[in-house]
Amino acid sequence: MKGKTTLAVAICLLTIMVSACHDKKQDVMEDVTFTDFPEVIELKGEGHVLDDRQAMLRYPFRIHAYGDYLFIFDMHNADEFGHIYDKKTFSHIASFGKRGEGPQEMLRGQTMRVVSLDSIWTLDPGKRQIARWRFLPVERRVEQAEVIRLDKQTIISARDIALYNDTTWFMPDLSGQSRVWHVGRNGKLVGQTGKIPTHHTVKEYSLAPLAAAWNAYIHYHPGNGTLVAATQLGDVMEIYRLQENKRKAIRGPHGEPVFHTTPQGYAVPTGIMGYSDVQITDSFIYTVFHGRTFKEIAADPTGTEDGGRYLRVFDLEGNPVRCYHLDHAIYGIHVDEKEGFFWATDVNTEEQVVRYPLSSGGGAETGNG
């Protein structure tokens, strides 16, 4: 029922006018390619229907489990973007981030990060701000506690966020000048990391459409100093081991993002939908991978499936460990290695939350994902 959203979002990201040429020297990165996974496991999940009496979810994009609660971010909700549910009963507890232009409202919700009940962060590119929310369980409500207004001069767009420390955020750089912006608590640019690791020759593409094609979802793990950027289009995952000053691009079988520019100077994707979420743990990198071509998506007569049926697992060096082939097409994940399972969101069915076991054996050859 929402299958065409993926195509529309990706094309929207890429319809940017051509600008300055990509003629700066690339940062030195180790560049490796893999063809398959040593272990492929078929998984069946346990789907759950959420209580919809107070909140009707339309596009559950991100999910995070914390304590007794499930936090879900609905990118296309008509009323509110953030929602909190009881983790055991799936009953609705509270919603926040009302759609609108007023105080404590969000114009266009993009993503959510949950650090604690007192530190729930949302990104609103419409208002050009990051907001911190505080959940009050006894009162069953959420209040806005802090707002970071992004600098309009340097941060041209915002698609994802990852908390680096108490004073700095990571954000994908859509200008093409680097790979990841470092944004301070005052909303201003304080640093940059990386360059787009394209194999295309210098000046073959202009920066704006190239950067849009390489838009990535990011995550950072402070314990091991690992930052990962996984491309929304194509099949490239970049690993930045910040404490060791190591950089590596991991290319899968589908290669880097593919697009073409129109005579009017716009860019249109022609390759595949790639990654839609990434999470780093103490020892592994978990990624949701789609792998469907835009030709396949356009030819889908029902237009109902949106999401990825592969959960790819890598070690912190980017070596493929295993690939889970899932019975649901999913979008967002929250991995709980201690409990041995992961939560996922499904935007296609009434079972909008799915719980999967983290199996480590019994592989079945089903494809390389």
C-alpha cells in the first residue's frame, strides 16, 4: 500500500540541479569488494499488530527498544511523528512531535534516535532543527526539552543524525564536499569526515547529483569509535574507525549508486535500492538491504512491497559474516544481542512490528542478498 514511496523518495533526493564539479582529491580509503556471505540463514519473524486506537501509523520508519518501551518514528504520519508503545502488550502510551509549524511541532519528520527516556532526539529538515524530547512515563506524555537550530549557510539539507558525544552530531554531507558533517550543539559545522568513494573519474559528475545519489544512513558506536555510512542507493558501506584513523569502503555485488542526468541538469536513479538502516554493536554491523532495481519496483503491479528482505551482518572490519533472508520486507531495526533477537518495522502490512531471532546456525543457501 505504500510501495511507491521508496521510488518517490529516492527520485526526490536525486532531483537536484547540477553545481560545482567534483574535482577535489579523494581521501585515501581502503577499497574492498565482496561477492557473497559465508552463511545465509532463512528467518521467520513474529509479527505484531500495534494498538491503533490513539495513533494510526502510516510509515513506521525507525524503531528503538529501551527498557519496557518501543519507540517508533512514523515518517508519514498525518498527526504526530513519534510514538511510544508498551514492549510486551504493544498498547499505545504516548505520541509526540505533532505535525505543524508551531512550538513543539514538527514540519517534516525525518528520523529519531533514543539515548534515554530523557534524551529522545528527532530530526526535522523542514524546520532545519534537531530536537530533544523527554518521556515522562508516570504522566504518559512527552515534552520538548531542547532545540538545536541548524546553520542555514553550511548545512544545506539533513537526512540522518548520529550522536557522537555530548557536544557533536554526525550528519551525512549532501553538498558533496565531504562524506559526514560534524555539527556542534550550536547547530554550526565544526568538522568533516571522508570523501565520496566513487570509482568514476573526476569531473564526470557534478557534486550535487553525485552527493544525492550517495545519500547514506549512518550510525556511530562510541565504545569502539566506529562510524558507518550505508548508501540508500547501490551497494556500498563505508566504515570509519575514528580512534584508529582507518577508512574502508565495502562494495557488494551490486556496486555503487547508479544514476543518469537529464538535459535539464537533474539526476534520476537507475540502479537499485540499497540500504535503509544500519546499527553497530560491540562486535558487528547490522544493515537492512533491499537489492531491488528501480525497473523491478516500477513493474510491480501491486506496488505494495517496500523494504528489504535481507539483514546483512559484517564484523567491524567490514568482512561479511552472515546474511539473514527474511519473510517480511522491513525498513528499520533495533538489534538486541543480549536477548538474542532484533525488532524490525514493516510498512507493508498490519503487522507493523516484527520480532526475529538472531540465529547463528542452520544456514540455507538462498542468495547473496
